[in-house]
Amino acid sequence: MTHAFPEEIAFAAEAIRRGEVVAYPTETFYGLGVNALDELALVRLRLLKGRDADKPISLLVKGPEMLDRLCKSVPPLARRLMAAYWPGPLTLALPARGDLPPPLVADGFVAVRESSHPTAEALVVAFGSPVTATSANPAGEPPATNPEQVEDMFQGRCRVIHGGVTPGGAPSTLARVRGGRLEILRQGALRIKVD
């Protein structure tokens, strides 16, 4: 995987602090990142994508402190899945804290993952707080796999980190952990068997 220059990541983290939208590479597609806890930035992101308000926005985190800012609990099954598959293309829907912005929550759950792409990970670390991880594409269009596609799609309305071409293929697998049960909500790049 190509890794962006550290200066580019630092500039992108500053852009997120200012409420801007940043496109960055992940282990599947390019993603669109804003400060997950900034409600105005979340509105800006939805408008850019043309995304329905009823679709929750997933997030990237790094480490247990960021997870604790989003989740009121992390069930033991979720911890086992994180140990086995994070960082990687597994998004887990976990019980959400009550104070999160509404666009992040669906049915009381927030969707989170740790990315295995070095640029995505470095961006979250540089910003120091959860970053949105919705795919870089207008609603209904295929997600971008390279920075040129992002620039064509959004015509300069977001800052693009040039991190090379991403693998594409399937999106991250989305699974909800409810108590001791695992529900696959979207089968994606990672295959998990549910007993």
C-alpha cells in the first residue's frame, strides 16, 4: 500500500479540525473524513455526498480511548473480534453513548473500525479523535479507488490525500454485536461465519 507523505497527513488533520471534508485511502476504497463529533461537519459531509439522513455514518478509531468516547459498552464478543480482525475491513456496530451526534447512531448503535491502511491510521492518529469513514462517492455512484476519481467526483469540494490506488472490491464487512450475538449486516471484504 502507498503511504502519503507525513506533511500531507498533518495538513489533512488540520483541515478536519477546521471542519473541512478530507478524502483518504483505506484498505478497500477512498473514504471521506470529517470530525465525527462536529455536527456542522457531519452536515457538510452529508450534503457533499447527497446521502440520506436515515443512513448512519461509520467511523475510524485508533485505540481503546477513542472507542470509549463512542461506545457505552464493548461486549466480550466484540473484543474477541477486534483482537482477531483489527486493524482491517471489519466494521462493528456497538452500543452507542447517548451524547453522540444523531447521524452516527442507528437503533442505538455506532459503527466503528480500525483501518489497516497506513495513511488512514496515520490520519486518525494525527487528528486524535474519531474520523468518519463513509466511502468517497456521491450517493448511488461507485466508490473511488484513486485520488483522481475523488477529484473528478467532487470538483475540489474536499481535500484529497494522495495515497495511491486502493484495492476496491467489496466494502468492509459490517457486523452488529448485540449482547453475546453477532449479526452480519453487510457481508464484505472479510468473511466471518456466524454459528
